[in-house]
Amino acid sequence: MSTFERVQKIICEQLEIDSHLVTEDASISGDLGADSLDLVDLSMSIQEEVPDDVLDHVRTVGDIVKFIEDNA
């Protein structure tokens, strides 16, 4: 499973949305509708790979994937 697929799966489960909505260009807040509570839940789900302070500054799904791949 690719990094994107892992992140996509987590986001789909946390936000209860279909996977076709989660693209690398999708804005986590704007396109996917995540609010601040959703971001906290999301950060807890992927905290092993992305620290909380990083999630505060990412805007897209691709930003999360890039961070994970650059820091693996």
C-alpha cells in the first residue's frame, strides 16, 4: 500500500467520506470539510507518522503524503 493510499484510508475513516473525494490536491478543510475537531482526530490517527505541529500547517492531502515520504 502506498503512502497516499494509507493516508487516504485514514482520512476516509476519520471523516466518513468516500475515497474518490480524497485526492492529493484535496484541501483537508475546504474540499473535505474537516473542522478543527476533525483535524485533532486525524492527527491522533496518523501521529506515528505526522506530528501534531506539522498537521497544523498542512493544507492538502498531498502535503501530508509529502511530509511522510520526505521523513521516512
